[in-house]
Amino acid sequence: MLENMGRLFVAAGQRVWEQLWPLTQQAAALALSWWVARHLVQHHSPVFAPIAAVVGLNAARGERGSNAVRMFLGVFIGIATAEIGLAALGDGVLTLACATFVAMLVAVALDGERIVIAQAAASAVVAVATGTQEAGTGRLIDAVIGAAVALLFSQVLFASDPAALVHHADSAALTAMGRFLHAVAGSLAPMPDGANRHPDAQELHGALAQLDTVRAVGHRARVRSLIWRRRHGPTAWDSSRTSCLQRLGNACLMLPQTLDPVGTRHIPAFGQAVRELGDILTGLAEAAGDATAQHTAHAQAQQVRRRMASLLPQSSKTTASEPADLPLLIGCALAEDVARFTAP
């Protein structure tokens, strides 16, 4: 129990540390938007401006600018729809329901993102419930200020480096692969009841799913950011590397599916080889971009492949003549994929 609590505290501390800088930016944007709305625009009660700034920045790196624009779009749709509803139907619950429903329909038609729909509905409710044009206009002004501050922070002052986004996702995928291979090696040792532990692939599946998403986000950040727009990043290289990582991750996932028939005499050597491949990938994640580390990893992967191939009979170098040879063949292919990925 104490061990589980310790892991929970460590995970919580890691989450706080990872979000400390983004939350600091949101707090600064909140204060700036409130000051602008209160002192430059002479807004009597600028409640929504700081909220809009935080909502706009409350997204993953590379997506904050789009989030701010979507937030403003939702507010504009909601207020415009509410004003039309008030002019046509007057004040009342029917106007509230109709305006909110139409605002959400328009949001779905124009964008479809959840934040647009939510902001459209909330703005329509506020505008109709207050029943005054000043309330809707004030919320729209606040939305403009909050979105502008969020864009200032996300696109100018603290614009996300597209290459850093991609490299971070690459490192996360490599780390997940290393942990998964360590789990695979550990699963080779039978439990007291004779059963084998099955490695948990959830983290690796999640990391692989993030690769294409982050590459697309990085491309959008490069195109839309005022700072990074003119800096041509290695888009083709990023695409090729992402494809290689996807293949490597799929090879890792395939390995435990062949473990049951592995020959008893091969278990110690096979497990050691798989563990070494996990160490290689973990080392690559920790030394991202280090040419010397990549060259060392390439040589180590080739050594692992040769040792694993030496366990196979001469007749099974390319095809499995016995069920026990299949995991070794898959392991050799995985080591070859790691060597290809780390090739200079």
C-alpha cells in the first residue's frame, strides 16, 4: 500500500512539474487581460476577460493559438444568436432554449470543436438571461481581450518550437518502448502458479498514437506562428523519423505475441537480449539528438542481433522450422529495426 501511495505521489509531482510553466503563463495572461480590460478599456467588471485568457491557453503546446481563436468564435456565435433571438422573440425561457440550441448548431456547422460549442452555449445563456445588450457586448469585448492576450502569449512571447514538440513526442515513444521491452523480458520468468505475466502495452499504444498527432500539431505551429513561420524545419525528416518510430513500436508490440512457444533453453539469453534492446531505446530517449549516443546504440543493436541470431539453428535463419524459433526470429527483426533506426 505504501509503495502504491509513493508511486501516486511521484506521478502527481511529475504532473505538477510538467504543468508548472504553462500554468505560470496562464496566471500572467490572466493578470494582463484583467489589467487591460479594467484600465485601458474602462470595463467596469472585467470578469470574463481573464477567464477567456486562461481558457484560450488551456490546451496542449502548439494548439493554444487555435484554442484561443475557437474560444472567441464560440463567444461571438453565442452572443450574435442571442441578440437575434431577443429581437425576434423577446425575453423568456423559449428564447433562452431556442437561442442556445441554434448557437450550438451554428458552432457545430462552423467548427465542431467542443470548446466552440461550449462557449457558444454559455454566451447565449448569459446574453439572454441578462436580457440586456450591454451584457452581451461586454462579454464580447472581454472575449476579444482574452483571446488577444492568449494569442500574444502563445504565438509571440512563448511560441512553441515545432521541432521541440516533435522531439518530445519521439523521446516519449522511445521511453515507452524501452519500458515495454523491459516488461517483456520480465514476463519470461514464470510466476509461482506457472502462468506468465503479460506486459502492459497501454503506455506504448498511447505514445504511438501521439506521434502522428504531434507531428500535425508541430506543422500547424510552424505555419501559424509569427516566429516559426519563416523558419523552415525538417518536415520531410520528421515524417520519415515518425514512420520509422511507428514501425519500431509495432515490432515491439508484436514480440510478446510470440513468447509462449519460446524454447526453455533460450529464455535466459533471449530475455537478456530483449532487455538490452530496451536499454538501447531508453538511452536514445535520454540522449536525443546526440550523434555519439546514436552511433553507440547502432553498434549495440547490431551486436544484440548477432547474438540472437546465433541462438537459431542454421536451418532457421530466415524461417521458423520450430515454434521455439519464432520469437528469436521476431527478436532478430526487432534488433534489425533498432539498428536501422539508429543508423548514421
